[in-house]
Amino acid sequence: GLVGSEMCIRDSKNCYILNTGGDPARVGMTEAQAMRDYMVNVKCIDDSIILDETEARSTLENALYVLRILQNINGSIEDESFGNIQNLYLVTCPHHMMRSSMLFKAVFAHFDYTINIIEEPSTNAFNIKELEKCLNKEKSGLEYYLNKKLKCNNPVMGYRYGHNIPIPDEEVLRFTIDRINKKICFINQISN
């Protein structure tokens, strides 16, 4: 499957697709460009409705840079067809959805940007064991944030690149970890 996230932005008239992701693996093509190529060449999606964000190196940056694009779109009168975007359909692989959604909500809340974030998991090509492994990795990242939240005063995310977004509240982290645990438990039930 494709790496990175893709967002479908809908208003009352149209749906715009915003592919997000730079080239953190340094393969010579951004994640956004790989998704654009797939959408245009395999899925026959009209190139004119696809926007690309090609700088992000992480899910946190996906959220930050998508927010910047949305602010520019909603604040712009150059292209009135975009209108006032109210819904963002977050599309990413099922194992990554819960953490991605939490990070997008945290970033948007931090910058007082109101938009409905609707989770739309993509198809998953993983077998059960791979899916469980990926879910545990996502959970581990959230547990890292939770431990940091419990041990530090005003802990932040993205400090290495100067973003300094506050880590979500303990309840939000525990809720997201619980969502992942329920998915892992379900996988264990169906695989036994």
C-alpha cells in the first residue's frame, strides 16, 4: 500500500483530495507524489482536484501542513470553488487511523481551527499478525506520549523540528490507547 496520509476535503460542491507526505525515506519521490501518480494513473482521478503537501516528515507534520493549506484555502478568495471547507475526511491505513486522528485533532485544536475530522480507514492489505504488530507499534508511540505527559511539565510533540505542539491530555491518550487495545483484542478473538 501507499505510505502517508491522504485527505479528502469536501464542501457542498466538490471533493478535493489533499495528499500529504514528503520524502522522509529519501527515495527520490515524495509520498504525496506517489499517491497522486497512483490516483491519476491507476484510479483515473482528475488531476485538477488533487492538491499536494510535499514537506511532511511525520504524522504530526502531516497535520500541521494540512492545517496551513486549509487556512490558506479558507482564507483565499482567489478560488471561490473551494468555499468554506467544513469537513476533512482523514484517510490512512486502519492501524494508523486512531493515532493520526488524535494528532490531527490536537494540532487543529491547538491552533483554534474548527473542522470536522471524519475517519475513513483505507483498505488494509496486512494479514492478521502484521496488523497486530503495527497496532502495537502505534500503541507504543502513544504510551511514550502518555509517559512523557505524566513525567514532564508542559510536554510537547515535534520539538526536534521546533513545532512544540502540546501533547494531548492524559484522558485523550488513554482513550486512544484503549481504542487500539480493543482492536488488538478483536484481532486475537478472530485469529483463535
